[in-house]
Amino acid sequence: MTTDLGQFALYCAILLACAPLLGGYMYRVYSGQAVLLSPVFKPVEKVIYRICGIDAQASQHWSRYAVTLLAFNAAGWVLLFAILRLQHLLPWNSADLAPMSSDLAFNTAVSFVTNTNWQAYGGETSLSYFSQMVGLTMQNFVSASTGMAVAVAVIRGFAGRKIRDLGNFHVDMTRGVLYILLPLSIIAAIFLMSQGVPQNLNSYVDATTLEGTKQVLAQGPAASQIAIKQLGTNGGGFFNVNSSHPYENPTPLSNLLQMVYILLIPAAFCFLFGKMVNDKRQGIAIFAVMAVLFVGGFAATYSAEKAGNALLTNSSTIIADPGNMEGKETRFGILNSTLWATATTAASNGSVNAMHDSLTPLGGMVTMLNMQLGEIVYGGVGAGFYGMLLFVVLTVFIAGLMVGRTPEYLGKKIEAREIKLAVLAILTMPIGILVFGALSATVPVAMTAVQDAGPHGLSEILYAYSSATGNNGSAFAGFGAGMPFHTTLQGIAMLLGRYGFIIPILAIAGSLGTKNVVPVSGGTFPTHGPLFVTLLIAVILIVGGLTFFPALALGPIAEHFAMLAGIAY
């Protein structure tokens, strides 16, 4: 226990030390100031603008910013869909892999363009090196940078006074890739190669096991994709079992680096926000909310997994310190498995180093709830922060109702238009999870994807659509997501979860940007102290959590009590 807590404390300390530094660096990048890498990337940035015909000085209204983003993402989807469907005709296909089916290519293209990286396929058995590098890895960069660009544009709207425009999408996205994602990914890729992660274009290797059987060892340019999948909270694995594969995650050091990378940029956005609104306390308050929810989620998951399965605990064959090791790598153990599970679902990352389908009922519920809250407990790069701002808007509105005063945030009055847009965005999660999940639980052909009976089968459905709508990408592995019904419906859920948040929050930022700042008075509700932090946490848990409580009661909670009664699924 002491060793586990020490490892957790080390992880938190590294994250807390790095996030403010990266936040300050990101502030200089997005404000156009010179940074250490400017001599290297500034000429490249200018060439990109010249080739693409982009006026870097032109700023965009929120609606134009949104349309530009949608057009860019649509073009990326078309390109990726074509690559997946034509991979048998493209180079670097040493395993002679066939093209993806149209429904699976649709699902995969939507998944990577929306930064979800849900995978209804096995990487090493379905995708060529060309598809992995040119198709998926490229989207890992630009989809992550898209979320970061939106968050920066939204912060400009919250911070600005009487401004009409929120910036330039092309400029924000380009700078995010060049100055932030690319350098950090190169550092991580080099480190991962030093730990034993492959980075090559070699053919698959035939090996003979100790038992004398034949086994094919997949190769490929894995390190480069793994670096950006963690940094950009993409999460899609190069290999089928993701970061539990020894080629993706071979050592304790590679495991630590990847866990830090999952939350690094999302945590840094809190400090970027504080600098952009010229009040560091505001960013620290939001960071504190995220930290409390993250630590609470980890504590609940760790406790559940450490307690283990009651049916095994009562067995005469039980070992001294059981815990629940089903679906976990012994080299990582319970601490690193549960910490990763909490981080990857708190962020919209979705990579795994243990199988979530094998978590205890309550452990699995926490990972599910992390996604159902809207992926805001740090969340995805940029996406988690602008999702959190929706709850901030809702919180100050509720606080205003309680004291009988027009709600304000950062000196801007929050009025009916902003509240309607915030509620509209928040409703995308219950629609994608509960409505689509209900369809999957009632349509006979959809039910064939469910591996287990009873409440665990319901949990598989809830997890799948929480992951898709929350743009997470992780899965309860027992769920057969490869059938056309689910590849299509989950593709729609991913689009809803991505753009159902982006468009309303950009509209809110555009509306707030046009407003002037109201002077602080004695009746102004402070949004940087412990009271606001507590109220924001309460609103998140009540609005985000209670929405899904009835479904969770029928799934993981019912399964937990069944387990205590001696019933397993």
C-alpha cells in the first residue's frame, strides 16, 4: 500500500510540476510570441500558410471559425476513408492486408477525425503501415490540435472585451501541431524507442515459442504513433491490445511517461487559461476541481480493485493479497493499472494497459462515470477544458439564481442565450449514451454484440456508447463492436459527442466576446475560491452524474450486489 501511494504521489508531482510550465509555453505559442523553437518552425509555418493560401492576419467570427473547422475535418475524413478503403493498393502493406469494409472504414475515419480513436478492429491484423502512418497518425496530430484550437478560441471569447472575432482556426491548429504536439511527440518517440518500442518498416517476423508453436510477431512504426496517441489524448493502439502490449509499453518507465503524457496538455490548459484571462486564480480553481474529481475517481477504482472479487476472496484457494488481477499485466500490477484506467477515462484518451471488461463492477463504473460526466476531468486536449467551461457557465447561473443576481463570469453577464447553448451541449451526452444505448439494448441484431448476460451485458453497452459519445475510445473488450449496426450508430455518436460540444461552446464564446466587462462589486460571486470549487464539483456530479444513475444502478451497481450475493456474470 505504501509503495502504491508513493507511486501515485510521484505521478501527481510530475504532472503538477510540468503542467504550469507547459501552460506558460502554450500561452506564448498561441499569442504569437517568440519561443525557443521559433527559429526552426517559423519558416515552416509561413510556408504552410503560403502553400494553403491562408491569411494568417485574418481573424474569424465564431461562425466562420466553426465552418472552417467543420470543412477541414470533413476533408480529413474523406482522405482517411479513402486510405482505409484503398490500402491494398497503397505502399507499405508488407502483410498484404485487405481493405477495410465500408462501414468499418466509416467508423474508423469518424473515430480518428473526432479524436475518439475507437477501434473496432485489430491494428496489426487490419491496417497497413501506410494506413497507420499517413492515415491514423496524421489525424492524431490534427484532431488533437483541432480541440486545442477550439479551447484557445473559446478562452479568447471569455477573456476579450467587445471583440467580434475569436482568432484564425488554421493558424491556431498549425501552431498547435508545429510548436507543441510535434516536439513533444519526437521526444517521447525517441524515449520509447530507447525502451524497446519498435519503429521500423520491417515485415512481420515468424517466431517459435518455447512450446514449439509458431507465432507471428508484428513490427512497424509503432513508437511515433504511440507518442502522439498519448500526448494528443487519441489513444488508438498500434497493436490490438493497446498499451498492455510489450511492444507498445515495455517497461515501467515507458508506462510512467505515457501516463504523464495522457494528462499533460489537458492539465496545462488550466494554467494557459489563467494567463489568457489575466487571473491565475481562475485557472487554479478549475485545476483544483479537476484534481479533486480525478483523485476521488482513482481512490474509488483502486479501492475496488484492491478489494478484489468477493467470490474469489471466499475461495479456499485464494492467495495472501489477492486484489483483482484479472485482465491486468503482472508487470504493472493493480496500482499502475487502475491509475492508467482512471487517467485514460478522465481524459478522452482511451488507451489501456489493462482490460476494463475485467475490472470489478464498481471499478468499471468509475471509468464509465468519468466519461459520462462529459470527459471534463482534465478531459481531452482542449476538449476537456471547453467542456468544463460549459459546467462553469451552468454553475454561475445556478449561483446567480440562489442569490437573486444576474450571473457573471470573468465580469461577463451570463444570460439566457448562453444558458440555452450550454444546456444544449450538455444534453449530447445523455442522447448519445442513453438513447443510442437503449436502441442497442432492444434491437435484436445489436444484442448479438453483447458477450455477457445480466447487468454486465448492460454495462458493456453503456460503456461502449459512453466511450463513443465522450470521444474516449476505450472499451469493455467483451463487446463485439465490429458489426455494421454498431459501427454506424457509434460513428454517429462520435460525431454528436464532438461537434455537439464544439459548435455551442464556440457560439457561447462569440456571444461573450461581444460583451463588455461589468465592474466587480460587493455582490459579485467570486469564481476562484473554495466555495466556487465546491459548488462546481456539486453541479458536475448532480447534473452529469445523476443523469446516468438509473442506468448505472441496473448495470455495474446491480452487478456489484449480485457479486456479493455469490452470482457472477
